[in-house]
Amino acid sequence: MKMRHSYVGFLLFCALFAFALAAHAQDKVDLSNSQMPSVVTIPPEAQPSDHFDPKAARDAYLAQIPAAARARSDAYFEGGYWFLLWDFLMAVVMYWAILHFGWSGKMRDFAERLTRFKFLQTFIYWAEFLLLTSIIEFPLGVYEGYFREHKYGLATQTFGPWMGDQLKGLLIGLILGGLIVMALVAIVRKLPRTWHIWGAIVTMLFMIFTVMIAPVYLVPIFNKVTRLDDPKVTAPILSLARANGIPAHDVFKIDASRQSTRMSANVSGFGKTMRITLNDNLLRRGSPEEIQSVMGHEMGHYVLNHIYKSMIFFLVVIVTGFALLRWAMEWALAGHGERWGVRGMTDVAALPLVFLLGTLFFFVLTPIMNTYSRAEEAEADMFGLNASRQPDGFAQAAVHLGEYRKMSPGRVEEWIFYDHPSGRNRIYASMRWKAENLQLFKDSAGH
Ligand SMILES: [Zn+2]
């Protein structure tokens, strides 16, 4: 019996490896001479005139992207759809195997042999589980996160530092994941009838805690965050902040170029740790107008309270998830628990089932989570245009972000896969804004 199980385990591992190879084969693309234009000029169609047409202006912006660059970013982004599927299938098969072959029960038995203390048993189980799943997922992860990123020219790290970051992430997962798993297992044991409610509340509080500590304690583990000290850049940004009632005295800069060539900025943290950060790629490659438009967008997230609203949204998702989890776990354990060697709901060996069901839940929810995010991003876009009054800067940013996002998806495609509005729609929104505020540009152009 033992022999057969380890044999099946090996086969499974091979199958997952084949997955990675299949994924590799399906996203072959010619990458020669396919960079996005670094300087995006304002095309004639987007210059202020009496016959300014937002659609023509948008198309003129899109036409600046060389066909090869477009093919490359389309291939990268569409490949991502498949990885969504591969990652999902891989996770489902893996968690199922850990249950089906009794590995979960064995890991629990091992933890119980090491110590009498329940809390410690839970933590040891978590460490075993995390290590096992990380090893199984490694082949696909290393392709997706390292080789593929290099292939598309998006990664800047060599393998050593990349691996170092992975190990740091694993350690954080060990500590933070260990804490939440210990708390949740204790809740299931102490409150067998209402654990799904308390579990949801504790998970939510834990998420808030993580978001709060992230900018100050987690981000610096991977990157260097410094105060931006160049008044040429910070003065217009801080002016924009003051004009919009944001009590910021500093703008932060992160050395994202350590890992990637992607341009981005973000609002992170919660309460006193909330801050606006722009990455060094944006700073290096973006024009002043582009930087201001992106900062306007980030300030939109702040002023429109997106962090708080997202938390309410997540609360709904998590409460629903826990209710479904309880129902599905009772059903699954009644039918298969004994065969899996899982003693019941209070047994930590049921954890792979929690992950299996959670993976299913969030896979199905993908379009809803993306649509929620995309709606907030569109709001921030509008706020950013109104605040910064840099429609051409924002169109330029949309082209640059198109290096890793497909510019012109179909309607359904955007609905399912996009957590930000597509570049095409962002440029259109910018040009629409410009059309309605043409006076501002006619004056400055001296007409
Ligand atoms: Zn945003």
C-alpha cells in the first residue's frame, strides 16, 4: 500500500511538471524589437482643436504602439489567463492528493509525536503543510514567476536573489499563516456551532492587521523604501495632495527595479501607516505629466476611501466564504473523512480540504473580485484626471502599463480578467475628459 502511494505521488509530481511544460509551449512569442515606445508624444489627433474627437485621439495613441510590442504584451497577458487555470488545477489536484493519499493524516501524526501541546501541534502541521505544498508548486512557480518574466523582459533579478525573495516570502507565510491557522483551529475547537461566524471575523481582523503592518514591516523585507527628496518631482505632487485635502508631507519611493521593469505606484497601509508610494521605474521613465497623472489616480484611492470600502467588500466575501466552507466541509468529511484519516472538523489534518474549497471559491469568484477592483480603479482614474488635469500624461501612462497588460481586450474578456480598466478604455476616458475641458489646453497652447 505504501509503495503504491508514493508511486502515485511521484506520478502526480511528473504530471504537474508536464503542466509547466505545456504552459511553456503555449506561450511562444517573437520578442525581437518589441518594446513599448519610451517617450509617448501627443499625436496630432489629440492636440486641442475645434474638431477634437476622443475616439480618434484614442486610436492615434494606440497607433503609436508598434505591432510587435502589442503582440508581445497580448501574448504575455493572455498567457496569464492560462496560468489562472493551470494554477487552479494544480492546486486542486495537490490538495486532493494530500488528503486522498493520507499524507495529511501522517503529517498530523508526526506533529502529535513531537509535542503534547495542541497549539504547537497545529503550528508544526502548518510548517509541514507549507513546505510540502511549496515544493510541489515549485516547478510551475519557478516557470511562471522567474523564467517567463525574464522571457518577456519584465524581470531584472538573477536566480539567486529571486530565490532569496521566495524564501523570505515562505518565512513570512510560516509566521503569519501559522498565527491565523492556530487561531482558526482554536476557534473551531472552542466554538463548534458558531465557528464560521467567529472565523470570518478573526480572518477579517487579521487581514486588517496585515494591511496595517505591511508598508512598515513587510514591504521593507523585499525592497528599500525611501522618502523622495527631489523637489522637482515632489513639489507638484504635494501641491496636488494639499489641493485635495490629503495630509501628506512626504512621497515615498520604492526600488521596484530590484525585481521588475514594471512601472507602478500605490496607496498602502491603513490609518497612520497609509502612504502614497511611487516606484523607481515610473520615476525614471515617466514624464512629469505622466507622474502627476498617476499620483492623481493614487490620491483618488485615498480620498475615495477605497481601502476601507474594499475591506467591507472583503468582509462580505469572507462571511459568505466561511458559511459555504462550513457546509461543504461537513458534507465532504461525512463522506470521505475516515478514508482520508481526518478525524473531523476539529482536526488540523482537514486543512488541505479548507485550501481546496477556498481555491474553488476564489476561482469561481475571479470575475467578481476583478470587477470590484476594476470599478474602484475606474473611479480613481476619474478622480486622477480631475485632480491632475493631465489627460495626455495619463494616456502615456496607459501605454507604458501596456507593457504587461493587453491594451484592447474584448468586452467579456475585460469583465472576467481585468482588475484595472484596459489601456484602451483608460486612454478613451482621458481623451473624453480632454474633450470636455479643451479650453484648458487651448489657452496653454496659446490659441
Ligand atoms: Zn489604482
